[in-house]
Amino acid sequence: MTASTPIAESNAPKPIHTDDAGLIAGAITLPAPAGDLPGYRAHPASGGPFPLVLVIQEIFGVHEHIRDVVRRFAHRGYYALAPDLFVRQGDPSHLRTVDELRALAGRVPDRQVLSDLDAGVAFAEASGKADVRKAAAVGFCWGGRITWLYAAHNPALKAAVAWYGRLTGDRTEAQPKHPIDVASALQAPVLGLYAGQDQGIPLPTVTALQEALRSASQTGSAPGAAHSEIRVYPDVPHAFYADYRPSYRPEAAADAWQRQLDWLARHGVA
């Protein structure tokens, strides 16, 4: 399990802390085709099986904020799991600059990430505590991009929520497609939560994705496209949910979190 990333916590306000009272929570190791990888999971201590939420990390890795998000879902009655998706290429907690983090992320192949997320679903199912017939993926920043890809990859997924994930960019061997390329292949409906003042995700790319979703819904080629939605918060910056960073905007974060919960419930992940 990676430690908290120094760059992620620089100049940060005091973050929200969610305790694990009434939960089974902690680090786990899950088997995967490319070898075991670490992760963090939490679920209520009694009852179950619980709907599954895969929490897909930011570029900073499975650091304390992501672990806290896992516990937040568990307190809402979910089995939440965050696999450490960078572990095969490096440890982001050792990096000190954004450029170093981006270089690490660029080395992580999408096909490996999707396979590792599949392994996370299998691990959750084998635990006997997760109902994978009610499975969703929720990702933040780097993980927001992956969320769109996973919604096109896994036909068993019921719903997904992408928090300010990049929508397009250079296409490389490791990252051959971006969300705008898979709109016509979405298997699950995605709620996209975006920021109007995001300097890294220009609004025209959000509009382009909306057009791609509309086009796909008309052809009927992607069952998830017709039911996907985009919500833009016009006056907030990137990472407005990240309560450990100066970008945090409590009002927008609270609204988006509730929209997320409503979205999961609407699509049978509750």
C-alpha cells in the first residue's frame, strides 16, 4: 500500500477524516493475472452481501484521501474497494513533482488497469461480502478517465461516476483510447462531474463528449450512452471534491456527492 503522497498534501487544508467504526476496513492483497497487487477495502461489519463500488484512484495513488472515500462508501452500506493501480510501474508516494507523477501515469497501460479492476471485482465476489450483480465504478481525476474506459469494458457494470476525468489527449501505446473514443461503446451509464474552471479539462472537450454521447444514443450501439449525463459546476476548479487540497469547494463537493449516491441508487447499485 502506498503512503500518502507529499505533493498531494502540500499547502493542504485539514482534510476530512472518516472513521472505521462499524466497518471492516483495511489493506488487502488481491490476486490478478499480472501478479498480486495491494489495495484497500471497507464494508459494514455485519450483514451483506453489499453492493460493490470500485474506487479508482487519483494520480497520487491509493493515499489517505482515497482510503477515506472508501470508508465513506462503506458507511453508506457499500462494499468499497480501491486497488493500487500504479504498483507495477512505481510508487507515487516517492515522487515530488507533478511532472514525475504524470510520467509514471503515462507508463501504466490501460489494458493492465482494466484487467486489475476486473480482478478487484473477482476478489470482492470471492469475499462473500459483495454483491457484484450490483457493481459500480467511481473514479477521481486520473481515475475519472479510467472510469469511462471501464464503463465501456465491463458489461456487468450497472453504473459509473467520473469525477473530472480527462476526456481526450495524445494516444499512445499505453493509452490508445480516451473517453471520447469509447462513448459509442459504453455498457453502463456514466455520470460525469466536471468543473467549469478546470484548466486541464477545457469545456469544449466536455461539450465534444456530450455530442459523442448523443450520437451514440441515436445509433443504439452503446446501451450506456443514452442514459449517461454530464454535470458541470461552472465556478469551481479541478479536484473540487479533494478536501485535502486548496481546490476543495465544500458546497459543490456535497452536491456532487449526493448526486452520485442518487445516481447509483437510480441504476440499481444500492
